[in-house]
Amino acid sequence: MFAVLVRHADPVAGGTDPGLSPAGQRRAATLAKMLKDAGIEAIFTSELRRTKETAASLASLLSITPTVIADDPAVAANQIRAAKRVLVIGHTNTVPPIIKALGGPANVVIGATEFDRLLVLRVPANGAESLLVLRYGV
């Protein structure tokens, strides 16, 4: 199983549920272009607008309806494991615990101003997991 995990793209400033800024919209488009041929079978977002907007371009390209992921990392991990290749779009405080719940490293940190982290977690049926940390977008 492969999970691609990202923090949502750059939001506009202010508000309790902001959408994406122009830079965030460009980053989301870049993410869609990067992952369109990656075999993504499921897309998970939080309930917040900025994660849903980050997912929208790829979801449209792949004709996938994103699913709102559970707040509990263990439950979220079970949702993710139901597919072979997934994209998870979360937040600085949700992506690292989901990685840990999937068996990945517990020391992942996403900074408050980091919108370009792209983490690819390989979780084999048996054996050790591996985490590839990349950056993408503007």
C-alpha cells in the first residue's frame, strides 16, 4: 500500500475555514499534475474547505469523490488501508499522527508555514515501512 500525504495547499489569510489563495490554487494544480498517473484510488480530506480545494483538481481528473477522513488517527489508518494507493490531504497536526498510525516514523514534523511537503509512505503487508519526503509546487 502506498499513501501520499500532504498538508493542504496555501490558504488565504484569516477566517475559520479559509479557501485556497492563488498560490494555493497553483500548488493544488501542480499536485494534480504530479499525481494524475500515480494510480491513486482514493482521496481523503479533512472536513475543512482548504483540504477539499487542494483535492479538487486531482479528484476531477480521476473521477474520484474524496472522502472525509476520521479524526482519530487509528480509524483514519484503517480507512486508508482499504485502498492500495491513496492521497491524504490533512493539516500540520493530523498528517504526522496518521503516518505514525500507519506504521511510519513518529518523528515527522510539518512546520506552520510549510505547504510544500509531500510524503510518500510505503506500507508493505510484512516488513518495514519506508517514508520518502519530497517538496512540490511554487
